[in-house]
Amino acid sequence: MYLYHMVVHNNDGENISPQRVLNEGLDHKTATKWYSNSGDFFPELTERFRPANLPKWIDLKVAFKAELEAYEKPYYRFHIFSDKILVFNLDIASDLFAYVEDRYDGGKGRFVQGLPSKEDLIKQFWGSMRTVDEFLKNKPFNNPELYIFEKVPAKIIEYIE
């Protein structure tokens, strides 16, 4: 089974060339910034509600995202190579993002009406965490959000234009 990572120019003006990724591998420094990091919406709360027993390698600050299906070309494609690839429920992340939108709306509550609190959503976010294998066996939710917590080796990456 393959995972996919979209290739786009980074917003900060830095262009990570596909050749660099094919030579060095894919990690949080060479990954596109097109993907948002749900764990970074409210980092202080995410850290506060982080389960105590999690291994140190589960660090959302260095994680980058991939998808189970190709989105649009160009993209990188690589097989599942590690157990340090975790899946979270994207619907929970979308609800958390509503709180970000609400902040830009002046805190009027229009985006978050009827939603659980940020704290409860972050607890649910952590509770939704699965390995890729666990997710694929049971598919406990419809919208997966994949995080990779280690470098994808250059030798397994294909660039699809």
C-alpha cells in the first residue's frame, strides 16, 4: 500500500525541489507546508492533554502529513515503511479549526456553536490516534489524517508528475 504527499511550493517562499527530496528523503523540513498540522492549532492544550504514556517520538512539532490516496499531481508516493505513522480523525481536527476561525471572527461563536470545548476536542483528537495498520483493519472513522514521525528514506520515494 502506498502513501502520498502533495508537492507544492511552500508559503514561506522556500521551494523544496523534488530532486532534493529524492536525494535526501522526506521529513518535516522538506515536506510541503500545504498541509495544516491540527496538533499545532492549540499547542499548549495539545501538550497539556497529551497522554502520559506516549513515546517521545510522537512529537507533532516534527510530524508531517501524508494521505492514503493521491490528491492531485505532482506528488510523492512511497510505501508504508514504518510503524511511526499514525492516523487521527480529521473530523475532530476540522472542529478544532472552527475555533481558529472563531478567533478571527472576533470570538462571536458562530463557527463553534454546538461544538464540544477545545479541551474536549483535543482529548478526542488524542483518543482517535491509531497506527496505520490498526486504522486499515477497522476504519473507525471516515476521514483519516496521517502523520509521519520519521524521515521517509529517499530510496523508496517516487515523484509522480
